[in-house]
Amino acid sequence: MKRIFGMLLGAVLLLTAVLVIRTLQFAPPQFEASETLADVDWSEAELAAGLAGALRFPTISNIDADAVDQQAFEDFQAYLKQRFPRVFAQIPHQRLPGGTLLFRWSGSSEALKPIMLIAHQDVVPVIPGTEDQWSYPPFAGTIADGYIWGRGAIDDKASVIGILEATERLLEEGFVPPRTVYLGFGHDEEVGGKGAQAMATLLAERGESLAFLLDEGGVIAKDMLPGVAERVALIGPAEKGYVSLKLSADGGGGHSSMPPQQSAAGVVAAAVARLEANPLPADMQYTVDFIRYLGDSVPFYQRLLFANNWLFEPLLEKVLSSQAPINAGMRTTTAVTMLQGSVRDNVLPIIAYAVVNFRILPGDTIEGVQQKVAEIIDDPRIRIETYGGFGNNPSAVASPDSAGFNVLADLVRQVSPGTLVAPRLVVAATDARHFEEVSENSYRFIGVEVGPKEMKGIHGTDERVSISSYVEAVRIYYHLLRRSAEL
């Protein structure tokens, strides 16, 4: 008995040692910091005014191109030409159908592959009837309380104007980029990104291969991660895919006073219930990698759990699945968004349907999601088909060990001292996904600070960006272009 006890104790001690050692080794990679940043003076008031002016143009995209207010886009681009005269005069550019703008800033070396910075001009609409819920009118471009307020302040005119502010300043200084730089500003990212597709096609036809591409997506998160006091720059090395599936069932119709045992609406409801009760499988790797980059900012016991995911994965998955933001980075998510039955309360539906939206984790595919959904529902009465004519598989995953990621991470730490940097899967869609064939490494990041209040404003009410964090974003773009030889 003593021998058995001794063996058990030894096994426990060995396991404990393994867990602790793996936790101590669970540390972010070490980056070589560059020399002290040689910054230039920026006028916060001037930069704020430039972005505020851009927010006064309601450049709202629409899936129906005929419903788009083209005058708003023309007026916005006239504003850009007035605000950034050197950019438009000195860098060759073209306006693609719909209003997308593509600039080609020639570099001093043809031996170096080009890089590209992209952003989108369009914004989502303000829900009719909610305008009076805004602290300031959504298209007034108001500067107040340390913020720049208006639709598009973060998504995504801060990127458009920030990139152009940095470029205009560099042109004023006589800077010539060491490698060619493309600047691309799509007109319809919010409804699929045909403008970005056109730019990517054009680059492919030219035989271009980009060494680095940067789009929106990640931000500097503040008070968004439980237990982490520091700000965290979330640089997206990839984005999830997207597909919506329509689940429909036929019924006989008729009067509700003589219902069948299960109506078409009931069949669809049962299918939806099975999907929600059986989420698609989790993959913890992206979350584990993210936590590793946070290092000592995460309590030791939490790092122990993630560092030893091989042992604690069932526990982690169970706990983290209940936290929507973390769950979104762990699996292909299932979101029931639309339900339709009869048009009257006393009429049985002839056809009932539900629409379920899936954000697809890298490693999964649209086809794979459809197959899993059919297996979970397991009901031949349910028809499953794609909805909306739009869908895309997850993007390729760019390396967090690349030169581009490291330079960007270094700049964030220099411009925003004390800010942590971590790769974080982008759960929404961006234009970057359209450049897969021409870009070696695509990242998603804009250096503005987003806390819980700012997050609610993106596609919601009171969208705004702090003046100080917008200035940080401009500085990051400026120094990124200056260091483009290293990307």
C-alpha cells in the first residue's frame, strides 16, 4: 500500500512539475525593439478636424447599387482632393467603377515587392427612427468631449483619412518609399466588397505580388479583456468566413383551428433548436496563442490552464463557450437571425423558414458547415440552401512571425507605450479577404482605442473615436510607411 501511495504521489509531483514548467515556458515571443522613435509634431486639432469633415458625407453603401447616393461619394472624394492635394497631384491613381480609389506610389527599388494599405469609404446606415438617440447628429462630424463623433468614425473613415494624412505628410517631407506602395479605398465593403475585388483583380492582371497588406479589423482594446489591465493591440492575422443557410419546410396550410401534430413552423423551430443545442466543434488553438502573447498580464492560474490545454481543454471549452466574444474565436458560430412562418395568427404556414448565419473558423469551409448542419438537424423534411447569394471561406492565416507583423507590433509599442500586442482572429469580414491571391501576408489592424462604449457604437448608436487614439493611429501609419523597407 505504501508503495502504491508513493507511486501515486510521485505521479502527482511529476504532473505538477510538467504543468508548472509548461506554464513558465508559455510566454510571448521576444521582439527586438528598434531605436527610439524619431517622431514629428502633429496638430491634434488639425487631425481631428480632418476626420470630422469626412464624417459629414453620408457615403452609405447598398446591396442595390441603384439605391446608392452617388453624389455623397462624389462630394466625399472632392473633399479628399481638397484635404490631400499632394496625394492626388503626385501619386497616380484611378477611380474604378462604383467609386473605389486605387493609388500606386512608386518606390525607389523595383527589386522589393510592393505593399498595400486599404480601407473603405462606405458606412452602414443609421437605423431610421434612432437618430435622436445619438448624442450628436450621426452625419454632423462633431468634435466634443475629447471625441470625434459620427457614423464611420471607426468603421472605417479613421483608416481612410489616417492613411491619407500620413501619406500627405510624407510627400510634404519629400519622402520616397523604398518599395512601391498601393493605397486602396473601396466603396462597398459593407455589402460585399466588389470594389476590393476589382482592385485585387487589377493587381493580379498586372502580375503584382504584395509582401504585406494592412486593412481594418483589429483595434487597441481597452477594458475589453477580463483580468487584463493593459491595453491590447489586436492584430488580425486572419478572418473568419461567412455563410448564411436557409432552412425551410413545407406545410399544408389551412385553418389554425385544425392543426397537424407539427406544422411547418414547428419543423423549422425544432431544427433551429437542435442547431443551438449542438454548437459546431471548438478549436482552442487560436485562443491559446492569443493568451500566450499576453504573458504575465494574465494571472498565473489562467496561464497554467491554457499552457496545458492538452489536459484542461474540456474545462476551458465549457467555461469559455458561455462568453460570446471568446467563443467567437473558438469555433464556427451559429446565429439564428431570421424566422418566417405564416402571415396571420390563425393561418397555418404553407412554407416556413429560418435563416442561420455562420462565421466560419479557419480550417472549416462552407461545404463542411452545410454537411455538419445537415447531420445535426437530421430531418429530411428540412431543405438546406445558401441564403443571400453571398458567402466566403475563411481567409488564409498570416504568420505572426513575419517581418510585417513584427514591425507593426514594434511600432504599436513605441507609439503607445505599455500596450500589449497579440494576434487575434477577426470574427467579422473585411476587404482583405479579396487579396488572397496577390498578398503573401495580410493583417487587419487600425490603431484606435476601442472600449465597451466605443464598441457599441460600431454599426450602432453614438459611433465615435477619441482624438488622442486617432492621432496614435495616424502616427502608426506614418512610421509604418517610413519603415516599409522592413516589411
